Amino acid sequence: MKRSFWNRFFLTVLLILASVLLVLAVHHLGRSRRQEATPEIKAQELSQHLKYLSSDELVGRLSGTPGAEKAAEYIAQEFKSYGLRPVGDGGGYLQAFTFLSGVRLGKTNQLEMIYGNWQSVPAVRQPEPWQNHQAIQLKSDFMPAAFSRSGTFQGAAVFASYGITAPDLSYDDYQGADVKGKFIFVLRYGPEGQDVHSKFGKYHALRYKALTAREKGATGIVYIDDTEDFSKSTLCELRHDNDFADSGIAALSISRRVARDVFRSAGIDLEERQQQINHQKKGFFCSLPNVQLTFHCELVKENRRTANVIGYLEGNDFRLKEEPIILGAHYDHLGMGENGSLASKSGREIHNGADDNASGTAGLLELAHVFSPGARQVRHSLVFIAFSGEEEGLLGSKHYVNHPIFPIEKTVAMINMDMIGRMKDNRLIVGGAGTSPLWKELLARLNRVKNLDLKFQDDGYGPSDHSSFYGKEIPVLFFFTGVHQDYHKPSDDYNKLDVASEEKILRFIYQIAREVDTVDNRPLFTKTRETSRPASGEFRVYLGTIPDYGEEVEGVKLSGVRDGSPAEKAGLRGGDIIVECGGKTIKNIYDYTYTLQEHRVGEVVDMVVLRNQQRVRLKATLEKRSE
């Protein structure tokens, strides 16, 4: 009996020990597998994201198009595969918003012109055998400008050469003439041709000429085409320029053929007159006797729907998880080059935007992967946002800061990646380095191992989505490898990227995010002055206002003003809407830009802003832009 008892006892003990050892072995094996499965930033995975996001399949990822929607679906699916929580609309990953994407022709766009023997030739009528008359056909002979006012406009006609008033050049095509209530015919460009670097270059813009005509009281402006086939001219394209407001004046273009006949009826040889003006470089103005116009314009604003893509990783610290860190990059680009293209030749072509900004978006996905649940423990919650609408004026990031998923005032920092795929000479530009006293010490310390050539830019404002967060007084960092010759061109393709260098940059950004996550106290926010940059001939004066493109207003709404700038000294604030500047009515950003460049450093400019629906008068002393 004793022997049987002890045999059973030892057998039981052995079984228990075997079970414990088995559990430990399984636990160790699982732990080993989890460690082996811990994701790392790898060039191979990065390359896969880059190839898809910059592929022709996405047709340039223009916001509000099927290509951008495919990109958003891809990003959302990747977030889901990493285990990030969806915190967007309806429990999904998308935070949708609408934006003004362009204009289209309405049903009524007609031009009736009476000249010569005072007979009317409507746009819808077929050509008649009358002397000095011809049909004015939409698209083949005339086209409303995308920034024209809509309505019906009538008036006599005058010719104001190139439509330029340039006191700094002692040149004036209006020469004090009274053009109130009239249509002004003007030539394209300037007396020195279409060279944008000529002394007349800054006056070439169609909107600038419209502003000048409007301020002189004209009813409308008529741009004379410089080609022989109007249907293929850029003046025949209804190009929206991302500004909500019209020019405040009727605006249209006509073919060279129609212009010749109109001028001939007034006894003027158009080509001969243009040659004289170009040779003399002296302003010229004359009336066009017996020429009357009736212009019916109907332009319809088009809205598109797009979305930010947001994934969430909850922190494990009870207190700090309520204070999120945001990592972001914009995924949209220029589509077929409809707006913003810098291509040397005209025509629609896919702009794949490999560096701008498939590189930043792919980087965001890799960071989301290495921070995914179970891979890395974090104290603060991490919010990964792929923004849309950046190319249209930071629309996605402005939508987020105005409709935040998590309280914006509790956000610790925002880390932004835009164009990080083509590093040269190991140089990495870091914007926002002055927005917190923590940044430069942290960046320098972590860079001792990476040994990157860091170029700090203190300014928190800039041409990317971090600017929206800085405007809400959040410390920001902006990573950027610089502009190149393929910027905003169809040639910005995958084969131009340096994937290995981007992997190195992302490992550096990962370490920064990890370090920020370990900080118990939130990084202090610091307002910064604008980083010095070269002055240009077009923007020799400096005011320091930050326009807000995210809301449809008449005038220029400000999202903020730079610290220590003339704008701040004058009392301008974020939220103000500039409606007058230098005695001119301001209806859009172009009016504002062109008006400022007419002034000199040191001049005091009268301004009127709408603040809480009240008109407030201010005076701003213009300063020289930093060299």
C-alpha cells in the first residue's frame, strides 16, 4: 500500500511539473514569436506603400476624386490591419468634409456684340453675311473667366492696351481715362511679352488686371487671346484658382479673330497697334466707337466631398492618455494638374506626387505600424491623421483643428511629414524647431547617433498641415527634405525617390515620438518669429498675416498673424476678415496680394477688417521682408 501511494504521489508531481514546464515553454515561445513579429521600419515595406500611393491607378490623388478615395481606402485598411481604432464619422476611419473645388458653366452664357453698322450678333445665331459682323460662339470665340461675376452686364467698349497701371515703371494704360460703366479690352501679358521675369511680369496676372479695371469703375474686362486657335488656348479653359470669391467684375476672354474684326470696325489694326505699344513701352488708351457689349454670365460653384483618415492608439497611462500626440501627413496631390501644376508644357497629365506627398503618407503608415497595439507600449495616446485638401489650402488640417476628435487644447504636439523622400547630402529640414524650448535639445541629442545634417527653421507657420496646429498654439515639428526640379510636375515619380534615406528619416522621427511620449510634463509652447527667407521682387514688403482658406468669405480671413510682425503691431488678429487695404476694396486673396506689392517698405497702409461683424479701422507700417 505504501509503495503504491508513493508511486501515485511521484507520478502526480511529475505531471504537475510537466504541465508547468509546458506552460512556461508555450509562454516563452509566444513571447519569442511576438518579439520576432514586432514590426520595424523597413525600406521594403515603405517601398510597397510608395509604389501604390504614387501609381497611375490613383490618377494623382486630387481631393474629392475617385483616385483620392482609393488612397483613403488604402490608408484606412492599413490602419485597420495594424489594429488602430477607428475614431472618424460613424465609427469609421474617415472624417469627411466638403470644399469648393471649382466652377462650371451654367445654362446661360452668351455674348452679344454690336459694332460697325450697329447690328446685333447674338452668340446663339449662325454667321450672317453682314459686313464687320460674325457670330460670337461660346468656347470657340469667347469664354467667361472662372473668377467673373455672374449676371447680365452691358456697356460701351474701350481699349486699354495691356490693362496695366504701374507707377513704379512710369507706365499707365489708362492715363486717367474715365472707364466707369464700360468694358475694357486688354491684351495678354505686357509690353515685353510673356516673360514673367520682365519688369512688367508681376502685372501679367489676369486677376491683377481685373482688380485694376474694377478699382477704376469698369463694368467688365475682356482679355484678347494671343493665339490663332482660341479653342486650344489657356484662356478658353475654365480654370478655378482655389479662391472662393469672384473678382467683383464681369470678366471674359475673346478670340483673336473676333478682336481683329471689332478693332477693324473702329478703324484700328490690332497687330499694328500692339507692335507700336511694345516698341514704345508707353501706356495707351482709346475708345472703340460704336462698340457695345451685352454679356450674360452664369457660373456655378462646385463642391466636392473628401476626408481625412484617422487611426487611434490609446495610451496606457491613466492621465497621459487624455493628452494625445498627433502624427500627420497629407495624402492628396494635384490629379491631372488641374491647379497648381508647374509643368513646362500645357495639357492634362497625371501628377503622381511621389515625394509630394506619397513619401510622407507612406512614412505615416510605417510609424503607425511600429506603434501598433502590442508592438510598442505608449503612455500618451497617438493619433495618426492622413489629411486631404492640403494642396487646396490646408483644408483637411484646418477642418480637424476646428472639429477635433480629441480636445485640441489637450494635444501635446503635432509631428508633420511632407516631402521626405529625396534627401540630399544627408540634410533634413526641421520646421517648427522654435515652437517649444524642448525641441532643439531633443533633436540634437537624438541626432548624435543618426548624424543627420539638421537645418532648423524656428517658424511654426509654413506651407503644410502643421501650420493649422501651430495656429492653435500647439508645439509642432515639420520634417522636409526640400523642393526639387520635379516639384508639382508630372515627373515627381517613384523612381526618383531615395527609399533608404527615407527609412533613416523615419527611424529618427520614431525616436522623437517615443521621447515625447516619455515626457511627464507637456512641452511648453513658444510663439516664433518668421524664419528668414530671401525677399522677392513680387513680395518686397512684409506684413505677417496668415490667410485662412478654409471658409468662404468675401475678403481675406486670417487664421493668425506672425509674432512681432507689422500685422500684430497694427492690431490684426486671427479671425479678422480684411475688406480694405490701401484704399482698395479687398474681395479675395489676389486683391490683397496685388495691393500689398504696390506699396513700399515704411509706408503706412490703412486697413479695414471685419471683427465680430464690426468694421475696425487699423494702420499697418510695412516692413522689409527678411533677407
